[in-house]
Amino acid sequence: MESTGKQQALLQELQDVVLNLLPNGYPTLNEMSRRLGISSRTLQRRLAEAGLSYRGVIDQVRFRRACLGLSKGHVKVADLALELGYRDPSSFSRAFARWSGMAPGRYREGKRR
């Protein structure tokens, strides 16, 4: 098993690459592993060793970025959805509700108070 430091470094690099690729759509595991210079199986194994899944990392990056964008009142939900790789705002809204338990607009209202 890899050291925690190496796991953290891989996770940070993965999150950075995901954030850069999201505006072009959902990055595939194969695309991500090529960008990181490792095989897709190695990437999956390293994530599993850290107790993570590829989809979970993508969702985590999207959720953090969504919260940041929604806390800024001037960012439109539709624009944020595209930035996070969603083809339409309704898909983003459903995902955000799954992650947070509330609609994006309601989250934004709570941040304004």
C-alpha cells in the first residue's frame, strides 16, 4: 500500500486535472489515466487503496466547485452546469440535490443570509 503522502499527491493531481477537463464534459477513466501517465487499472487500484472511487472523486470536485460558484451570486446555474461538464442545467440540479439535499437555488439563498 502506498504512503498517505503519495495518495494525497495523486488525489490532488487527479482533482486538478478533473477541474481542467470538466468544461469539456465528463472525463473518462481512460482519458484521465493517460493524462496522469498511468494505466487505468493502476489509477483504479490507487484510488481503491485510498478508499475512493473515480466517480466519487469527480463528484467531489464538481460539488466543491459548484458550492464555490453558487456562493458567488453572479454565476448563473446554467453557466455553472456547463463549466462542470453537464450538458444541461437540469442534470446539474439533480446531481447537486443528490450531493447536498437541496436545489442549487436554495443553497445559494442560504449562502446569502
